[in-house]
Amino acid sequence: MNLNSLDEPDVGSGILVNTYALCVYITNERVLYPVHLLMMRRCQLKQNVTINFIKRLTTQVAALDKTTNNHPKSNQFQSINISSISNALKISGVNGLSHKGKQLHSPVIKLGYHKVLSLLNQLLSLYVKCSKFDDACKLFDEMLLRNVVTWNTLISDSRTGLCYFRRMMMEKVNPDCVTCFNLVTMSIQVGQIKLCKQFHCCIVKWGFCKDCYVNSCLVDMYAKLGFVVEARSVFDDVLEKDLVLWNVMVSCYALNRLRDDSFKVFWMMQLEGVKGDEFTYTSLVNCCVCLADHDLGKQVHGHVLRFGFDRDVVVASALVDMYAKNESIADARKVFDDMSPRNLISWNTMIVGYGQCSDGMEATKLLTEMLHDDIDPDELTLASVVSSCGDLSLKSQILQVHSYAFKTGILSYLSVSNSFVNAYSKSGNIVSALKSFYLIKEPDLVSYTTMVQAYAFHGLSRKAIDLFEKMEPGCSWLEVVETTTDD
């Protein structure tokens, strides 16, 4: 591979991005890296390459605008193809780089690609994903040619979906399965059962009622809105059910806390000769979590071990969560220790489990192990550790976690800042609790309520009332009443 070619504009193409991830060289630095480290940096590398590609492309277009002779155009941009711009648009959309992606709009026109429908659809998708609806609508109106992908892109968002769906029907555009999926997604976002049933009628009218994929979406829609009978009706009408549809129906009952029905569907599934997968057993475990059924959870655990799903991270994390919420923290830790590999969700599940048991020491130890395994904690991790330390008044541990949160910037999350206010208060340090409160740039309802509760906890009724008067409407008066009555 010619290293000088790395400076060419087509670094945005998927081929070169993949090559970067496996190659021993990165851009101009000529630094040798192990392949596995490069793979870890692959997503960030794609984003950086895209940004550099857009910068070079826009610079060359600006230079082209100053040239009166159009002849250099073909030579200057001969290496830029549709694939290069397409990959740059995709990565910009995935990473929310609306400003960078928007810079590609002008080159698309000036390079003569404004009639390429696939590129315009990707540009439209970028605007929708980045919530640039004015730009999306303007581009849509300027498009001389549209296909069902164009319409589906705008229907995918609840803010513009209904309006453009009506226009789509008026222009007699034939929908596809993606249209059905987008309508179902929009129905869930809006949360109106009347609208859901209207879309369901449209889907039946279009002839997609026999499609397993579409029916799975419909079952999921009714399940999330709590209409279990309608979900089961859709499920029963499908003659040839696939694994996804079975899983969605099991999940439907688990989501609505109908344990017996969930397991009945599971046994039906077994009788039909359909073997469950990790999603099936995750739903069954979650069903046991919701109803705090420890014995049934152990039986499901036995099935998980029998069919070898105990090595799946999602299933194992669900088992940890189930045992922790059923106050079997020893069983939860045993499942956690047997997990390999573990991800952030796995660590958070176990740490939250210790937090629910108010075991701050073990939560702090687990946080230390997590850092040694090069897993970066998030706001949920630290908020759980701090809360559990506050319950046991572990002042030293609270200070250590506070220092880490400050250095890593996680302290900026409201959930973490609020947990420090609560922890310092419970450990008897009202001064640090007040300092933590005033360091919050935009306190929310929980922030004020936590600080009022801190004053109440320390018997400072006048300060609690003064702070309450500064609170937003709708905040808790209960803590202030308790403070004044105690005095």
C-alpha cells in the first residue's frame, strides 16, 4: 500500500477506513500499533477520517469556485466517487456530526451528484438523525425524484412522520415493510392507541399482515402500550411464526408482568420445536425479576446452564440483576464471577446490586476491579457506588470517588452530583453537601429536594424553608413539613 495515498480525498471510502483499522500505520505519524488496539480505536478513527475528508473536500470546492476554467474539475475530483461521499454521510449521521455532514451538501451539488437519488436520501437521513428538520424538509421539497426510501426517511421521526405519511398516501406511493416499521415506531413514540389501530388497519389493507417481521413490530407496539389482548390476537393470526415473533410475544407478557402467560408461550414454543435463544431467556429472567420470584428464577437459570446461554453477557447480566433484586447477592456475585467477558452493563448490574443492599465497601472494591480491567465507569456506576457509600457513611470512599468523578468529568452528570449531595448529608458532612449542591450548574427538582432533605436531616428548618422558596413549582413540601414539625 502506498502511504502517500493516505492524503488523497477518497480516505472516506469504506475500503480505506477498514484498511486503517487493520494496518500498522496511521495517517502521517507512521506509528506502529498492535492490531487489537487499532480495532478498539476503529470507530473513532472512522469519525476522524470522515472529518478530515470533509475538510479537504470543502477546501477543494472553495478553490474550484475561484477558478473560471471548468477543465480542472475533472482532474481535481477524479478520485472522489459516490462511495466516498456516501460513507462520509453515513458516519456523520451515526455520530451526530450534523455540521460536518452539512458541509457535504454543497460538494454533492457542485460535483454533479445532486441527481443521484441514493446520495440525496443519505443526506436527508443525516438531517433527520441530527434533528435538522427545517433542512430535511427543504431538501425533500427540492428533490425532483423520490422513491419509497425518501418517504420512509421522513416518516421515521414522530415530529414529521404523520404529515409526510399523509402526503405519501395522497401521491399514491407504494409502501414497503420499512414503512410499516416506521409507522409502528411512530405510534409507540406518540403513545395513542387510536393512531396505532389506524396504522394497523393500513398494514392489513396493504397486505403485510402475513409478514413475520411486520407482525413482530405490531406485537411489540401493543405490548409497549399495555394492550396485551391485541398483541396476542396479532400473534395468533400468524400461521408460520419465526423465532423473533415468539421472542416478542414472550417479552410482551414479561413486560406487562404476566408471568404465567409468558411461560405458557415459552412452553408452546418448545412444543412447536422452536429452540429459544439468548433473547428468549433474557425475557424469562426479567419476568422473574419483575415479580421477585426467586424459585422460578433458579429454574430458568437451570435451563440457561443446560442450553449453554450462561456465557452470553446479556443473559448473565439479567441473572445477576434477578438475584440482586431478590436479595440473593451471593448468588448474583457467583454468576458475575463466572462471566467472561464482561462489559459495562455487567459491571453496572453487579455494582447496582451492591447499592441496593447498601454494601458500599463491596461496591467500592468492585469499582476498583473495574478500573483495573480497563473498563471506564459511567454516571450510573458512580451514582450507585456513592449512594451505597452514603448509606454506610463511608466518608473516605466518598471522597475518593468524588475525586475520580471530578477528574474524569462525570461529576457534570446531574445523577452523580445529586448522589454526592445525598451521600455527604448522610455521612454527617452538611458543608460538603452544600458545596456539592452549589457546584451544580442547573439544579433540577431532585437536586433541590435532596438538599432540602439534607437540611431536614440535620435539623436546619429555617435553611430548608429558605431553599424551598427558591425551588421550581411542583417540588416536594413533605421534607420541609417534617423539618418544622420535628422542631
